[in-house]
Amino acid sequence: MLMLLACTAPTPDSAPLPTAPLGQGFTVETQENLPEALVPEERWYPAPLSPTACPEPIYEPQPGNLPSPPILAEPSSEVLGSEPFPRYLHLGMGSSESLIVLWATDEATKASEVELSLEDGSQFVISGSSFTLVDDPLLRRVHEVRVCGLPGGTKLKYRAGGAGTWSDQVEVKMPGEELVAVAVGDTRGDPTTWGMILGAAEALDPDLILFTGDMVPIGRELDDWWQWLQAGEGILDHRILLSTHGNHEGLAQAYFGLLGLPGNEQWFSLDFPAAHLSFFNDSGLSTEVDDQVSWLTQDLADARAPWKITIHHQPAFSSSQVHAVSATVRYQFVPVMEAGGVKLDLAGHNHHYERMLPLHDGLFTLGGTIYVVTAGGGAPLYPNLGDQPTSAAVAVAEHYTVLRISPSQIRGQAIDLAGNILDQFELQQ
């Protein structure tokens, strides 16, 4: 193992509680026409939440996620099959205020509902839709429910199912003012290590799991997907998973059917108070690169969060001699990222951990972009590393990367499965 360590980052002070201007999420009660001494102080109360089904329709996923014409998924009904109990329960996000709940049952079950219980005691039942996947040896039906109207910091309990058959109740918190994210990639063919990483990450109470691609060896093989989801049972039901597409997913139907992501699920962004996260697909069709570059240029220009972070699969900079760095990312995406103010870039593909010095146009530059490869999720490691003068830290180990993101700083740590800190770094505004 080759390893370089950055200096230890200090622990940040607790961030002050956020406040909201009048009329944004709060109500005010006052009394008019009373003597000044009798007018009570203004009292502020959180506005009651009313979660609803998200307005966008749910379609049957297709390879490439480009159905022509689009086919609507089966709406929820009271039909139950022989194995209606929800399995492989996991979460995604459609936006910073919407939650996507997915699970599987036997093929005949068409009940697709989520029951929400909020802190104020109110309850809501949200209906979704379901679909089947081609070439599935388990003949499972996938259920998807999208819930909108959940502001950052909302705590809720939910259970999935319907028609009298429900999962256990699970508690979830929507990401709030600050983020704790665990980044990992390239579990490919090793669900056991993936499960171990999730178990270790659970103790960190993360808001998000950020996956840098290559979940399975071959995207069209459903057996591998079910094993991958099974390894996350009991954790992914309350930890929100956001992923970028890897080359091993191959634009397969299962990728688009089993993950809950925004928009076309290939390039999209989510805006949180502390960070704007932009995901793009560098492993897809070359004809899509121009569209993505144009999208990313505008996306970063519109972002207003203190930090801009990009997540994709193939790195622009790496010491690995197994895979060359991606010329597409290096020469088409990197100029857009750096011009758009991205300070942290996360990639996978090369099976080790590596952090570059801050770079601009490939050269060490104070205040430049930090490029991180985090791809130690279980795929065979790549120990043959070349000389890379811009590398600040590198380790050949199965690992995950923890990011603690506040509006003023990002603190990162790469941690192996034994709990050893391989590297740590800090970015300040």
C-alpha cells in the first residue's frame, strides 16, 4: 500500500440555527388596534406540512432511459400476490424536498403506497406506481412512490406497501443546513464489502450515500442487482442514495428502474443550503456529451450554494496505470467545472483512493479544484500506480470517503474497513 496523509483537520464549531424571513415557512400571529403595551410579542410557528405525490408521472424504465413512446407504470391498486411484503426497501431523491421510496414484491402485487407519519402527529398516504423488469430471474415487481413537500430537516416515519400489507415503520430525516455524506464507488461483484461499508457508514449518521458508479459487474444481470440491494437492507431504507452512472451499468433498464434519481437520471443536480451537487454520465453515449456540457455550464452558473461539487464515474486525474484518465472528462468537462466554481470533484473507476492537489487546468493552483477518486467499494484493487506529481494522497485499499459539509467548510476523510484514516483534508470558504 502506498499512502500519503494530509494534516489533520480541526473540528468545526457548531453552526448557528437557521432563521427564516417573514412569510417563508413560518406564520406570525399579531393583534391589531390594541394599546401598544397590550400587543403581545410576535410568535413564530412552523407552517404545517402537507406532503403530496410528486406531479411528474412514473414511467416504465427502458434501456437508455429513453422510452419511445413513454409507457406509464401501473398505478397502485389493492391487488396482492403471494409475496406482497416489501423487500429491498431503499430511498432516493427527486429534489432537495422530495423523497423517492422503492421496494420489490412478487410480480402479482400491485399495491404501491407509502404511509407517512410526521412529528406533529399528522399522517398521509401517498400512492405510486409499479413495473416489472425484463429478464428478472426472481420475477419481482418494483414499486416506486415519490413524495414532494418535505423541506430540509423534516423528520418523518414511513412504511411501504399497501392494501393491509406494510413494511416495518422506518424513521428518516431530510438533509438540512449541513450535510454528512459518505462517498463510495465500484462495489462491482462484491456485495459483502458493500454491506460492510454501509454498516461502518451507519455509525456516522449520514444524510446521503454518494455512489461514484459501477455497482454491479453487468448492468443487465438482475441477480447482481438483487444481491447489491440485499446487502443494503436495513440501511438503505433510511439512508438516501444518490448515484452516478458507471461504465458497467451500461445504460441498463435495471439502473433506471431500481434507483430513485431526478430528471433523466443521467445528468441532474440537487441544491442544498450548503452545497450544490451536480451529477453527470461520462460513461454513456458520446453523442450526449455536448448536451451534458451545455447543461452543466448553465447548471453551475445558476447554482447559489456556497459549495459546488461534481460527481461522475471516470476521473480526469489519476495515478492508475490500469485505466487512462478520461479525455472526455479532462478536456470537455473539467474546463466547465473549473470555470463554474467547482471546488470538489468525486469520481470512481480506478480502484483505489486518491486526492489531487488543488488544480486549475492541470496545474497546482491555490484555491483550485480538489479531485478525489474514491473507488474502493469491493471491486479488485489496482495497486499498479504511476508517478503523478499532482497527487496529494493515494492508498490502495477498500474504503469509503466521509464528507462533512457546512456553508463555510468541507472536511473529508478516507477510511478503510478497519477504521484507519487513510487521508484527511479540509476546504475553507
